[in-house]
Amino acid sequence: MNINRTRQLARIAWGFQEYLRRPLTLQRAADEITLRMDNREKNFLRVARELIYENPVSPYRRLLLWAGCAYADLEDSVRHKGIERTLEQLRDGGVYVALEEFKVQSPIVRRGLTIEPCETDFDNPFFMGKCIEGSSSGSRSKGTRVLYDWDFFAEEAANEFILYSTHEIFDLPSALWMPGLPAISGIHNYLVHIKFRNLFDKWFSHLGKGKGPNAVKDSLALAYIMWLCRMTGLRVAKPEFIGIRDAGKVAGWLADAGKNGGRVLKTYTSSAVRVAQ
């Protein structure tokens, strides 16, 4: 492992300590969402300027300039028409990226323009050196590379906290049925819930113990997260392998709720259907 990668892992590990140290309260979650909504247009334009127009490899930049939309034009449209109407007009004018194009499974082809991006062209340049990298589960295709940072998890935690509070399910026993590492979905939700201290009683994983070149790294990362949580006084669940064919075991856990007010299961739609069946 080179020195740069070692430093990157150290920054990520230190970032988790800071993330864990400041639990989210319901009031702070509401305040943060209100602040984001109040500054929505300003934040959108800042992101567009810094991550698209000032990023020469961004496919979005090439599409916008191809459509004759300089930053000043985008700013003027957002100010006078709003974000939704602006994005609708850009989409209708060919400024969009389809799923297959984003996954670089096909080139971006518009009238008089062809872009053949690589995966990293869609990266947030400010993430580099401090991001958490993973991949989607890729159940029907090769998984898609995804990048996160601790600020993203914290923002999502605020949204999730409000959701759980609104539906009055915050205090119910809950379980997660999503795959562990190397898939990102399980650990993603695990980390989000840690931020607002809604801890899963069970973590059912679609994947068994990892194998392959990154198995040791994944095991160490999970062990570090769980160790630090326990040092902070948090009781966190270990992943327990429950394959899709064993949905009955997850259904049994839900059924054990009896008349005690119910239980919450967070999982994929297809997995939820199997549990219901």
C-alpha cells in the first residue's frame, strides 16, 4: 500500500470519529433541512459552477456548452424560472445523461456531439483523497462505482431522522436486510442510522463472508467501525448471512413482534416481497 493510500485511509478513519462524536438531534435535523431548502437555488448554482463548469472533464459541462448554456445563462434561468423549469428545458434540449450513459455502457450521443466518458469523469473532484468508495450490488449487471463522504451520510441521516419520526417508528425494534461489504448498500444504511442513533437490532446480509482481494480490507473496515461504536457506548449488530431463499427467517423475526407494537425492516423492494410472501 502506497503512502498516499495510507493517508487517505487515515483521513477516512479520522472522519468517522468526528462523524460519530456528534449525534444528530431531531431539532438539528429539521434545522439543517430547512437551511438546505432556504438556500436551494444558491447551493445548486454553486455546485454547478464548481463541479461542472470549472471541471474540464465533466460530461455535463460538454453537454451544457453544446446546448449553448454558459454558466451565466444557467444562473439567469434559475433566478427567473426556478430549478425545476430550468432542468426540464435542459433535458428537452438534450442536456441529460441516461442510466446506461452514466454507467459508461454506451457513449453519450446527441446531434453533432459524441462523448465517450470513463467512470472517473463523473467523480466529484473535491472527494478525491477523502472519499469512501464502494459499488452498487449490481444484481443484474456489473456494479456501479459510487463515492461518499461523511457530510453526505450526515445529510441523509437528517432526512431519515425526520422520516422515522414522522411515521412514529423511531423507537420500534428494527432490522436491516441488505448485503454487507463489498456491496455498499448495507454499510451505507448502517452508517446513516448510527448518526441519528437509530440502531438496528439485526443486520441480515444477503452476502456471506467476503472473499477476493479486498476481503481482508473490508473485514478490517467493518471491525474498526464496530469497535469504535462500542467504545462510544453504542450497541451495534453484526452482519448475519441470510440469503434471498431464506426470507422466511426474516419473516419469522418480524412475526415475533406479536402484539408489542410491531417491528421495522429496511430492505430492497424485491426482498420485502419475498418476506411478505
